[in-house]
Amino acid sequence: MDNKVKRETMKEYEKQFLGQIILKYNLRNAFEFGTSVGNTTEYLSNMCAKIYTIDIKPDSGIECKNKNITRLIGDSATYDFSGLYGKFDMVIIDGSHKPKYVKRDSRNALKMLRGNGFIFWHDFDLVHPGLVRVVRRFCRSHGFGLKSELGTKLVFIRRKGK
């Protein structure tokens, strides 16, 4: 019996949507919570000057072929992100879907943004009601209007100013 958990990845059309946002707004630096197998990381690394990614599993499968990828290993619930505050144009949250992780990752993501940065959450759907609840509450409490891209599991906000 295979005890490995199937690690789902972002669909190609979802990555292409992120790519359109990167190009439209000239986003240069990205951070990804949840490397998984590294498909999204590799895709984004072809468009961004620098991408950081964190995953709890050291054997997540990513090879980091591109030199502009910095791979962090650790648990985002306890990792100290303070050295990365204010450094990123976009942050993608696609790690653990447990509410306590989504809440903490969202708070850290907001601190990690610079300027008019974007936060994207993946897997915003009926299968993950805890994630949906936490993201909605987070956006309400910070005065953000949550936006979505039709046909994807992506929702996002854009911070104005700073």
C-alpha cells in the first residue's frame, strides 16, 4: 500500500492567469507558500526576477533549475518571515489548507508585500470551507475586496499604496 499523499498542483490555466497579472503589473519578486512538486514555482521563475518558496517537506520534488529560486524548508506556522517583510510584489498561498495555517500565512503575506502588491489564495472552493471562511474573514477585517478569476480556484486582493 502506498502511503504517499497525492499532492495536487495548480492547473496550467491558473498559472497562466498569474502570468498575465505578472506581465500586466510588472511584478518582479514573488513568494509562494507551499512548493508542492514545484510546478508553479518553476513557471513563475520564468517571469519573475526572484521567487522564494517554502514547503515543510524537504523532498517536495522541486529541482530549482533556475538560479532565481530560493527554496526554504520549514513549517510556515513557526517560520520567522520577518527578514522578508516588505520584499514581494506578489504572494501565493497554496500550502496547508488548515484554517490556522491559512490565517497565519495570510497575515505574513500581508507583511511581506510591498507597494501595491497582490496576495493570491489557491483552492478557494467548496472542498476547503475552512480556507474560504478564513480568507473571507481576513479580507473583511483588512478592508479588502476579494476578487476571483472565473473558472479557477484562485482569489486575490491587491493592496493599495504603502
